[in-house]
Amino acid sequence: MAKLVKMVVNLAVLAALGWAAWYGYTNWVAASSGTSSSTDTGGYNCRGALARLAQDYECRDAANCTLSQEELAALREREIAIEKNCN
């Protein structure tokens, strides 16, 4: 019985370590990759704008998603702002 409890505890610890590694990867490593935040953009959030633009592109390219004329205009404005403010 003690062997079984020890094995269950070891599996729980291993699962917790795996979860912590996955959480760290998805929240710190993935968030830090991509555009460089070292350049001064004058307060413009390039990373946020690029993330929103990627979501809009996914929606635009999906068959089950429709963007209104206002949303398409905002997408175009976001593209222009990104081109102007980001590398």
C-alpha cells in the first residue's frame, strides 16, 4: 500500500511540474517572442495591435465569420497605424 501511495504522489508531483512548465511556456516564452519591444513607439502598443490584427485576419479568412463594414474599416486603420508606429 505504501508503494502505491508513493507512486501516486510521484505522479502528482510530475503532473504539477509538467503543468507549471507548460504554463510558463505559454505565458512567458510565447508572449516574449515576436516583435521587439525595445524600440520606442511613443506609447503605441505594437504587440497588442499586431495580436488584434492577427485575430481579425483569422476571422476575415474563416468561412463562418463575417466582419461588418465598421470592423473592416477599423482593420484597415489598424494596418495603417501599425505600419506607421511599428517596425
